[in-house]
Amino acid sequence: MKIHAIDAPMGPLIMLIAAVFLIVSAITDHQWLYWLAALLVLICLGMYLNASLNGKYQIIDETIWNLHLKPTAQVLDLGCGQGAALIRIAQHLEVPGRVIGIDLWKKSDQSNNSLKRAQANLQAAELANLAEVQTADMINLPFDDHQFDCVFASLSIHNVKPAINRARAIQEAARVLKADGTLAIIDIEHVDEYQKVLENLGFHNVMVKKCGVRGWWGGPWLSTKVLLAKRF
């Protein structure tokens, strides 16, 4: 099930406005450079939309597959949004396995982002017995120490500002993760920063990989990476 929502919708809107402005300028000023600039902006817009509406789902699916989750696993999804990863994780579980998604539901992070929309998507996918969503802040998680077999975060931690709060989010994820659990982070910024925080927390097995063109949010300067971390 795909959640048809655009991540950080102001980004592609700005690119679209810029492309229209350049096209109008090319027509009125008869400057071929404006046409070239408009074409480049439209290519960037296309890559952004492909990453948001297609590429990220492929990356999420592959990351979940590589986790080899047990059907009874307890999973936490940080910044779950409308449920893109949450639903896919739930499809790998069986009762008493469960995934909990938390978010602050900011529409600047994802179009139409809301608790009600996430709940409706779970109902539509018939997964309400395996998943739930809550309003909570990832820098102050309302869960016990060592509660989850896996903590998952897809394109969410980079929205936390400033850097000290992102570090706090990583620390909280580590706190609620079981000693033998796995932390999985998909993100477009600050991944090296997350890796350093985790290594300082005693995670000795941290792997980072790039996801290629499908994860380019407008170009290679904003590309998706996947981080998988275990303490041992």
C-alpha cells in the first residue's frame, strides 16, 4: 500500500514556481539560457517527486526485508507520518508482534500529515490489530528502556533541529532498544552525525549505504542513505 503524500511539499512547489518563472522569462526575453535553466529545474523536480512517490517505498521495503524481523517482534517507528513504513512493517508481523508509530503530525514534513489520516490508513490496510499510532516526540519517548526489538526511522530525524536534539533522538532510540535489537534509519541528511552518536553510545556494528538515483531528492546533493546499527 502506497501513501500518496509528498514529503516536505514546499520543496517541489518552489521548484515548480521557479520553472514557470524561467519559462516565462525565456518566452519574453528570447534567452535560450532560461530554457536550459527551466529544463534543469524540471529534471530536479522530477527526481524529487520520483524519490517521494516511488523511490522511498522501494528503499523502505528493502530495508525492512534486510532486518529479518521475527513475526512477534516489537517495533517502534519514529516519525511515522501517514504510515508508509508502519504499514509495511506490520505486514511482516503476527500477534503478539506489534509496531507503534509516533509523530508530531507536522504538515510541513509531509502533505496531509495527521493522526486521523494515519489511523485511517491502518484501518484501510486491515492492520489495526498489529499497529497503532500515537502523538509523541522522538526526543522524549514515552516508552520503557529496552522495550523494542527494532527502532525504525524513515526520513524523519533530519526534521529535528538543532543538532543537539537530533542527538537526543538517537539517544532515546538507543534507550528503548533491546540490547540485541536493531536500529534502522533512512535519511537524507546528518547520517554521519547519527553514526558518530551511536558509536559513542557503544554501538560497534554500524553500517551505512547509499541508495542511488532513486533516492535523489532533486539531485545527488540530497541523497538517501540507510544506516543499520547493532550494539554487537
